[in-house]
Amino acid sequence: MEKISAIRGMNDLLPDKSRVWRNLEKKIATVFTNYGFDEIRTPILERTELFLRGLGEVTDIVEKEMYSFEDRLNGKTYSLRPENTAAVVRASVQHSLTYNEPKKLWYYGPMFRHERPQAGRYRQFFQFGVEMLGYDSFESELELILMCNAVWRSIGLDGNLRPRLKLNSIGTSEERSSYVKALGEFFQKHVGVLDNENLKRLTRNPLRILDSKNDNLVKLKDEAPKITTFLGNASKTHFENLLSLLDGHQINYEVDLKLVRGLDYYNSTVFEWKVSGFGAQDTICGGGRYDALVPILGGAPTGACGFAIGMERLVEIFEANSHERKETFVDLYFAHTGRDAKVIAIKLAEQVRKVGISVKVDLTDASLKTQVKRAFRNSAEFLAIFGEEELKTGSVSVRWLSREEGEAHQRKVPYGEMVEFLRKIKNKSGNKSQ
């Protein structure tokens, strides 16, 4: 019978890779919690109208990338979420989350876009994101950027793999409308250079041309009108104040006047974090302010801003960091010879787990040599060996697989002292790593 494979662009996350993901997920969630953000979880399936209204009908996502279907039971159209900001705002409006105070929220989960799979772009992909609802100051945008910086620091991105911050101001809706009109008039004079996709954007929203990845349009976009010409004093002051705060925190950045982001709900400040050496897929994080989205989705006018981090790209960049050491998967791996030793291993493992030490017992009848190899493949910190000699003496041979300098390579420990011995060693190891 023919094998059934996963859908192209929707990938299995196998154990070795899952360990890397889980490590990063814990670190990122810790950063968000340290900044006082609460987790929110929304359904992966929403009414299609949410994204039509929230993202804009002229965006690539809505026009050609959503997984949508009609429910046969009620005739309504639903879509797998292509992003999560609109859903978080919908949840906030529906449940009146900001009725007594602003909210700082974070989320994590899978998103779905029906596009051609390629390196760094998948049909199912995962995002971490944060949303600040009820905040309209430039200080809130600063906190978003500081959080991103804290994430890069937490997971150890440095050197050439340290993300670079690019940002811009696209002004108020009125200022942007004037700018869009000027862009339309400019690009109308150069229709012979535009491809079919951007000719369509010219008709419906010329601002989207600046977001085009067509290399043939780079020079034309450089010559296009700049948003700064259309910004009022309030927008300019808001952006200048943010830049001043970034300077005060010694955050390096580049103002990119062509940066507009790909979704229609943005206004004022927009930003992206990019990593060198990853071609067209170099954006690891993007966000900005979206004050208009809340009233569009039925809520009272309020300030809002946020960002999202793409996990697939983050993992790729993280694994390219040659300075990163392999993380421990389990604290202790039990290897044995014979059924009696296996039974004792299972019993001791239960005792060890009760004090918070992770244990994996080899339940096969493989040779001791093979089991030891498995311990290394499982990235265990310690290996406990039960052989004939250990059974006779009522002890366990504990071997350091990632031993610190000066530690004994292997030590015999009586059964009754096993739990306390491992607890002390783990505490000592934990203190050294802090």
C-alpha cells in the first residue's frame, strides 16, 4: 500500500527538532512573562469576514493565501487564521478585555497560508506574537522593541546573526491617503516597468508596490515619493520621540522610508527585524501600530500595537549560530543488562522523577554498548548503568556525559543514596550555569 505523506508545506516536527523548538519556546515565553504580558489563546478557525475586514481585501494574504471554505451546515464561510492580530483584537472586543485597563497579551501557535512552499515560507507555520491594546504612546512601541531585543539576547543570537532593526512611520490614515494618491500618480507614469501583480496593486492600493519583492523595481521604488513629505507635526514628533528613546537605550536601528509592512491595518510606527545572509526571507520579526483595527472590528477607538516572530525562521537562524551548544534533553538515562536490572531501573527512575529530575529508562534488551550510544543521542546529562556487578553490590554506576572539569568521570552510588546524590549534582550544575 502506498505511504501517505504530509501535505506539502505542512511539516512534521520530529523529536530532535522538537527539542530545539521547545527550548526556544520556553525562553521566549519567559521573556514575555517577565515584561508582564498575559497569554491568550484563540481558535485557529475564524469567520472569513474577520480577515477581510481586518487585514484589507487588497493584501496578498486575503486575495490569494487564505484557506477558506463554506460550512455545509450553515452556509457560512470560515478561514484558517493566516495571522493572529485580528483574532486577538476580535477576542478583546468580544469579551471587553480592556473595559477597565489596557491589556498586554502574548500568543503562540500555528498559522496557515496557501502559498507556494519554499525555504522559510510554509503553508503551516508558527508565530509568537504580542499585542498591546489600549496603549497609544511611543513608549509602548519602545517596550515592544526592547522585548524583541530581550528575546534575541535570551536565545543567544549574536554577531552576524544578531537581528537588525528597521523602522518607519507611515503616519495617520489621512496622511497615508495623501501619500497613496501621490504614489499612484508616480507609478502611473511608469506602468511599462510594473509587472502584472503590481499593475493590480496600482489600481487598488499603490502603497503595496513598495512591499513588492520584484528586484526590477528597486530603482523605481527609490525614486518614488517619500512618506516623510506627507507626515504632519504630530506624526513626526511621535516618531522622533521613539527614535530618541531608542538612542537612549543604545538600540541600533535604520530608518527605512520604503518599509510599509504587508497588512492594511498598520499606521504610524512600523518595524522589522532582519538577519543578514538569508536572502529574501531575512525578516524574522515584524510589527507596529494599528490603532484603526479595533474600531474596524467593532470596538471603541483605542491605541494598539504589537509584533509577531516567525518560529521557522528563528529556528533556522538559531541553528546557524555556531556558538550554541546542544541542550540537554533528559537529565538521566538508565541503561541495564538483564530483566532484573531493568525492573530495578524502572523503580529507581520513579523515585528520581519525584524530585524533578527527568529520566529515560531504556526498556529494550539491546546491548549495553547500544544503550550507551542511545544515551548520547538523547543528549542526557548523566548515564546510570546497571550491570551484573552493580546488582551484586546494590549500587548504580553514574557516568557524567557532559561533565564539568574536575568532576569524576564515573561514580558508584548505593541505591538508597541515588536520589539525594543526583539532586545535589543537579543543583550544583544549575548554579554553575546561572
